[in-house]
Amino acid sequence: ALPGLVLPAFDWGFVHLAQPTPMDGGLLMAIAFENITGGMGTAAFVAFLMNLTSQRFTATQFALLSAFASVGRVWVGPLAGVLAETIGWPRFFVVSTFAAVPALWMLWRLRGPISALDQR
């Protein structure tokens, strides 16, 4: 749960950088925190996928689930530049932060079935 909450929160560092007077070292801090939380999110996602797959078909199921997870990046990525150009970078980073809310809500709603996976 922590990576899911922390990862979108660090988009606020980029909101600050997009302002006319960014702080010294801000880019370094924003990118460092994004990479750290991105690694935490990836580790949590891989652990989650490992719980979802059956041992007999692990390679196939893991490949399919990880490919499915990248669909959002492939479809939304090209449109992100257009959106940022249209609404400006500060608003774009605010929108990207709040875009994570539906996924966090879904994970919260599915916490019972997800916890049951650990019991297998």
C-alpha cells in the first residue's frame, strides 16, 4: 500500500519544478524520489503478480499480466505530451497525481481478496 500512496505523491515535486522559481537541487530530488518510489512500486507489483500466478503456468501468466500492465503506458504516453502542452506542465502533474486515485481506490476495495491470496 505504501508504494501506491507514495508514488503519485512525488509528482508534486515536478509540480514545484514547473513553477517559474524552482529550488536549487529540486530536479535531482524530484527524480531521485521518483526513481525510489518507482522501484518500490515495481517490487510491490512483481510480488503481487507472483501471488496471482499459479506455479504451473508462472512464466506465461507473468508475461501476460506484465504486458497487460504496460498497456496504460503505451496508450496514454503519446497523449501525455499533448495534454501537457494544452493545460501546462504544473496542471499536467496535478492531473497525473489525481489520475492514480481510481487505482488506489480499486486496490483498497480489493484488499480482502488480495489478502486472501497470501493464504494460498
